[in-house]
Amino acid sequence: MSSSARPLVLVVDDEQDVADTYALHLAADYETRVVYGGEAALEAMDEDVDAVLLDRRMPDLHGDEVLARLRERGYDCPVIMTTAVDPDLNILEMDFDDFLAKPIDRETLRSTLAQHLELATAGDPRLEEFFGIVSKLTVLQERHTQEELVESEEFRRLRDRAEELADELRDSVSDFETIVATYRDIDRGG
């Protein structure tokens, strides 16, 4: 956790202008640490980082590999994948917290980070799990046909898990429906 009063966000993108723009968008509410590639992200990551904005397609080290290594090292802070490429069904097995398609505007960046940082401190890990799953399902439903999705056993399994978690959370989180509505208002499609 960041020692600063403001959360620290590690911004990772191989396009320097994109990374720097994200940092500018976040400057009012967040401290940022900006790096321009996957290897640099692994070097810059430490316990002070509260969240990561992680580009998926980078030439030196793919964002998928960076994500896997961060999780292997025990970092469980929110990781928001960013990409200009349509996602494949392989994202279903990835351990990220949200998925945003580029271009990403200032408000989307800020509201996405705010929600995930709030969830991370909410004390109920089921909320984080639920919204991580919902993010994947939402992005895939926007870009794939229903026939493609129902053929995926992993998609069906995650859809069922999201429904199970939603039922549990409705019973234990008083403002669950409001949280869900606010979460769904984020434009993940770019």
C-alpha cells in the first residue's frame, strides 16, 4: 500500500504518449509511476502500488505474461488490462480485475480505478471476484456472438459463478444493486 495519502497507480504502456496521458488523467486523485514496457513494469512493481493499468500488447513482454508474473509474486492489487485489440476467449482464465478497450477517456480511467480501489478495501473478496468476472463476461458479450460464447465451457462456468456470487452478495451487501449499476455504467468498449 502506498505510503502517500493518495493511491499509487502503476501505469504500463509501451506507447509513451498513451502512458503519459493516462498519468495526466489521474494526476488529480492518484500518484502515478509510469513505465513503458513489461520488463520495466516488473522492475517498478512493489508493495507501495495500489493498482496497475496494464497494456496487454507490448513488444518486450506481453501484458498477459506481466499479469501472470505479478500474481505469481503475490501482488493482489487491482490490475486493469487495457488494449486496442479485441479480446479472445482466453481472457476468461486471466487473473485481472477489469478490462478496458482503447481509447480510454479520463472519466472511464478514474471511475474504474476508484471502484476497484474501493472494492479492494471493502472487506468482502467476493465483490472483487464478482466484478472481475462481470468485466470479462461483459467485454466478451460485446464482441462475440452468443453461439461462440455458449460453446465455451469456461464462459458458462464463469457466468454461473457470477450468478451465484450475485445471489450471495444481494443477501449480504446492502447497496449491492447500486454498486452493480454504477459498475455497469463504465464504458469498457472504448
